[in-house]
Amino acid sequence: MTDPLDQRAGSAERERFADRPSSRYGPRRAHARRSKTRRRLRRAVLVVVGAVAVVVGGTYGWAETRLNRDVDLGAYGDRPPPGKGTNYLIVGSDSRDGLSEGDVKDLHAGGGGGRRTDSMMLLHTGAHGTSMVSLPRDSWVTVPGRLDTLTGKTKRPEGDKLNASFSYGGPELLVNTIERNTGLRIDHYAEIGFAGFVDIVDAIGGVRMCLDRDIKDKKSGADLRKGCQTLDGDQALAFVRQRHQEREGDLGRSRNQQKFLSALAQQAARPGTLFDPTEIGPAAQAGLDTLIVDEDMSLRDLSEMFRAVQGVAGGQGKQLNVPVSGFGVPTPKGNVLKWDRERSARLFADLRHDRPVTETGERRRRS
């Protein structure tokens, strides 16, 4: 006969086992089942996060090896001393690499060999935030002395459009020209051509822009309506290239390019792009196919540059043009933009010493 005390002890022991989340001893309580469900959910989340980290990490590792580090910033020597903060030169070129004959026609990209600059932006990051300064391609500057590859003779320094320095000596002479005319040392260089620009915009699903007027320009192919809309790659390229409907020509185009770059950065930085491995891969590949950077640029540097642009787009920085005293000024090299000597010197000094920038870049009307 079983002692009642032994029965009660056995019952108590089974109760203790039943309270455990393990399942070997008798039926589980509801809270034990819920606990296991939560653990399974946590494991599933960790697996998903781990998988995304591996895929995205793999994408970044792959991208690091794909960077086209083709620009020697010190090729011309005699550079300004390093300043405070970091200066990036972001260039949009009209390189047709990667475009078929049909693409060139559809994009109104024109013909001709080589590459020229369509946009130039100086991005400064430092202790007092970020400033993005557009340098219009028709800016009148002093192009340093150089070897003329056509004649084999050394040319003396001469006045010309900023864009011409790129045509004469590529990124290296462009960087040297900007350094000589601003006193700023360029720390990093990034350039993208037509094909890469179009592919990036398409890879992230287009860029949302709000236009305050209709834009129709035969030369660039722009045919856009007033209002908010999502621009695909072809439309975006036409928008940033058009200038004939801009009252201030190249200056107006520079402002449009800043607006678009900010919108592009915001769109590309949205969570659905940065953390979706199906999107970050195509976007990265699209950009890297025609991206050209300096010899010392790492993927981390490139990411920091992108985050700085995105910060400016989000209002955490300043967007301005280099101060101009006149545009459409006739010269032997065509009509040009002339920088305001005092205001531009003050702006570049503030950037060089990483001081708060007080310049707005707005053109002052002469009374």
C-alpha cells in the first residue's frame, strides 16, 4: 500500500517539473509554451539579422575591391598644406563609358570623345558641420601651367573656364586648379559618368522631386511638368544637365544639381535601400561601374562622404554656390562666371580653418 505522504511528495515533484520550460516531465503550463515561442522568435530574428549582415557585409567587401582608384591628387605637386576637416570634390562628368549608341541618342548625350565635367561640388566636413559648395563649370579661374599633350610644350598659367582644366588634364589638373584658386587641399575625389548616374537613379527606384515650373529643353532632352513627381534615370540626367531655361544659366543649373543630389542622397539612404540586400547590391554595382575615385579613397571614406551629403539633404549643413560677382561676362574664352573676390576668399578661408561658415552664396544685386 502506498503511503499518502509519498503520493503527495510525488505529486509536488511532478508539479515542479511541469513548471519547467523543458518538456520531458509531464504536461507544460501555458507560460512555458509562450516562453519557448518567444525563444524561437528571438532565434529567428537573430538568424535573419545575421543573414542580412553577411549579405550586406559581403556586398561592402565586394564593393571595396571594385573601387576604381585612378586619380593621383598629387600629380602636379605644389599643393596647399592640409587644413582642418575633410574636403571632398564630387564631380559629375559627361563620360559616355558604358553607353551604347542608342543610349547616347536617347539621353541627348551628344558625341565626341573624352570626358568633360557637368557638375562640380566641394563638400567640407568638420567640427562645425558640413558645407556643400557648388563650383559652376563656367567659373573664370587661373589654370596652372601644364604640359600640352598635343604640342609637347609647357603652357604658362592662363585664365580659362574651370571646366577647361578637366578637358586639358583630367581630374588631376582639375584638382590642382581648384586647390590653387581656393587655397583648399582636396582630400578625396569622386567622379561618376552618365551611365552610372542613370543606373543609380533607376536602381533605387527613381528620385522624388518637386518642380516649381514646367521644364522643356531640347538640348538636354528635359520634358518635365510642374509639381511633385518621381524622376527615373533618363529624366534625372536631363534635369541636372539643362540650363537654357535657367535665368542665371550655369549658376541656376548648379542650384538644381545641389537640390537633386540632396534628394538622391535621401532616397538612397532610406531604410528600405540601405538594409535590403536585394537593393543595395544593384545600387552599389550601378554606381561602381563608372565611379572613379582617388588612390587613397576607401569604401569607408566613400560612405562618410555619402552620409555627409545625406546630412546636408536633411538640413544638417549648408548648401551654397561660390559667391559670384557677375555671370555672362565676355572673355576670349567665351562668357563666364566671375567669383566675388572678397566673399569667395572669406568662404574658402572659413573652410580651410574649419570655422563656422557665414557666407550664403547668394548673389548680391548692385545698386
